[in-house]
Amino acid sequence: MIENILIVDTETTALEVEQGQVIEVGAILYSVKHQTPIQQISTLLPATQNPAVNINHISLEILLDISVETAEAGIKTIARMAKMADFIVAHNAEFDKKWFGRKNGEIILPKLLNSQGEELRWICTCDDFEFPKQTRPRSSLVDLVLAHGIGVYANHRALTDCQLIAALFDVMEDLQGLFIQATRPKARCIALVSYQERDLAKQAGFKWFPETKTWERIIAAEDINSLPFPVLCKNI
């Protein structure tokens, strides 16, 4: 049985780590057993620019005023929360995970480890879960919570997005069962479809990668045979 998970979200100044940095991290230690948050925190990180201010609405003035000591205290708290978790959960987890384990401005964002000092596995609410009322694969977080009757009062702040995931978990009838499904072995698959068949890939939750000109999706290995087209897969 899964006891606790750590829900994580980041706000960044760019989409790639080479061009940007994390300016906010939010986290909720969540009890899967009792379906309720245990502890939550959000911390801003210092930065000298924020070209994504129109998306994250974090003013440059506050980022310039945040001390390294304040930010490091928040990050240490999140690292301690991770030690009580069985998994890390994020929406579009590949994006959030890539910022950890590297230097971020003046601060090192550590890899998140369990109580045995092992790196925690990340699970994605976009790729790994199949929620009962979602209308299509790879739904946005806002679409997911609205489909399950959860109101959205704000988004694109780190803790707010974590709270949306927690609220989604709160209303699940069989949360343990959803986690069993979500933690099944996965493969990264490339859809072998023609240009005329591209809508089939899109409807099946595959994402278009223009740099490689491929439709790709991370999917449970046992679900591959149910796809309406052939795929090329590799383990992850």
C-alpha cells in the first residue's frame, strides 16, 4: 500500500534549463491512505529576470528581494518532506523533474530522495494516470479537475497547481487502485502513422515533437496492444 506521496510543481522563467531557472517550488506531502494533505509549502527563489511574468504572474521586484537563505530554507523543507514519501507526483512530471539535481541560479535544487537516500520515482498525472472522468488522454490539469467537478480559482503558481492535484486525489473513489495503475512499467512509444493519420495519434494522447517530426507518448506497456496503430517503443 502506498502511504504518502509528494506533489511537486515548479514555476520557471523558460521551458529549458539552459535558458531559464526555477523561481518557485511548491510541494504538498499527501496521504494516499487517508486522501488528505499532511503538509504544504511554497517558496520563491531569487532571480534577476522573469520573462515569463505574464504566465506565472511573479513580479521581478519580489524575486530581486528574496534572499538565498530564505529560499534554501524552503528547499530544505521540501527535501525533508520527500523523505516521508513513496513517490513524487507532478503534472507533466518530465518538465518538473529536469530542474532538480542541478544548480539553479545561486541555489542547488537537490534530487529528491527517500528515507533510504534513494532517488524517488516521479509519476505524472498527465501521462501515467487514467482518471475516471477525463475526456481524453494527456488532459491539462485544469481540464482534469473541471471534469471532476472541482473549481479552479487560479493556476500557474506552484502551490496552487499542487493543490489542484490534491483536490483531484481527494475525490477519487479508489485512489490506491489508480496508483497501482499509474506505477505499471512504462515505455516511450513513437506512433507509426502517416500524415493523413495524425489525428489518430493526437486522439490517443500522443504529442507532436517538431524537432524529430514524431508523435510520442509514454504509455503502460500492457496498454500498447490496444492502440489503433503500430508503434515503435523503447523502455524508460
